[in-house]
Amino acid sequence: MYNRSMCSGCLSRLLLDVYERLLAHYGPQHWWPAQTRFEVIVGAILTQSVTWSNVEKAIANLKATQVLDPAALYALPVDQLASLIRPAGYYSAKARKIKAFVTHLREHYQYDLDALLGKEAHALRRELLSIYGIGPETADSIILYAAGQPVFVVDAYTRRLLSRLGLVSDNISYNDLQATFEDSLPHQTALFQEYHALIVRHAKSTCLKRPLCTACPLLSLCEFGQSQAEKL
């Protein structure tokens, strides 16, 4: 999972050090940007394989036509929904995924989102994963940002960062990468939200596929970054 030579306390301190450096460098991210918990859920589905700026355009279309509501989306024909969310890419597939979620919410909860999101995190995760189009990252985003329960969301950016820091292998599984954080950090929703957002910001600003290592606030901690700096 992680560097086995590192004690659990050392890993915890290192991950908190990474967090504190990123927070000091970038400041609070105020993520997830949404006015309602349902908007968080729709955004979590729409953001699969696309930049957030395109998600914002799709959500703006839903708001402009006053259908950003479970019952309204259930009643909306799937082709019309696909047209509205076209800016988010893969719009036909994502329309079916949104439809699947609101159908589940209607059939099992009569559109009572509080009843769904009030479930214990493990049970909620199992249920979300049973819905068409919702995978681990989307489910955990919903649990963390919409339900407000402390699960750590991981993505390709998280894998890239921890791999370059020398803490995990490139092929680590989603669950093992998640456990690296959850077993080492206090289970605090605000901490997990901010940490995830900071990793995304760092990966988009500095820890790119072709990283800007000399400008990185984590350079002194990063095996990969130091090796790159030595080549300059």
C-alpha cells in the first residue's frame, strides 16, 4: 500500500505536512462549489472525464431551464437532458446516469434526498455503487461533499502525487490508496474535503504530467521532484 519501511505515525505526520504545505501555498479552496446537495450530486456525475469549467456550463443550462431538481429531471426526456448537459461531454451517457440516480431516489425514497444521504457511510456507499453510472470516486464525492461524511476521495491526481512522493506504487488500487489517507489522518469531513481539493489544485497548477518541480512547495519531500531538479 505505502512504503512499508515507514511507521504509521511517520506516515501520518508526513501526510499532514503535505496538507499544511499545500494549504499555505494555495489557500483554502472552498470546494465543492454548489448551492444545494443535489447540485453536488449532479456535478459529481457530470465531472467524470471532463474539466469543471464545462460542468459549470452544463449546470448553468439546467438552472436556466429550472430542471435542477430530482422530480423535474425524472420527468425530463433523456434526449432533452442530454442536450442541456452537452457542454460536459459524454452527454448521452451522463444523461442516462443522472436519470438512473433520480429514478432510484424516486422509487426508493420518494425524492427524499435527506433519507438517502442520512445513511451511514458504508451503507450509503454500497447503495450508491449499485446505481448505474456511479463508481467509487463519484460515490465518495457524494458521501464527502453532499452527505458530509468523512471518506477520502481519491483520483488520478492523488495517485500521481503520492506515487511521486514515493509513498505508493503507480498501480495501487483505489481502495488501498484511500486507506493510505483514512488510516493515517483524523476522520474529519472538513479536513478530507480541503485535502482532496488541494491535491486537485496542486496537480493542475504544479504537479502536472510534466511537472514544474522547481516551483513545488513539496519539493523537499518529493523523491521524484528532487530527481527532476538534479537534471536541471
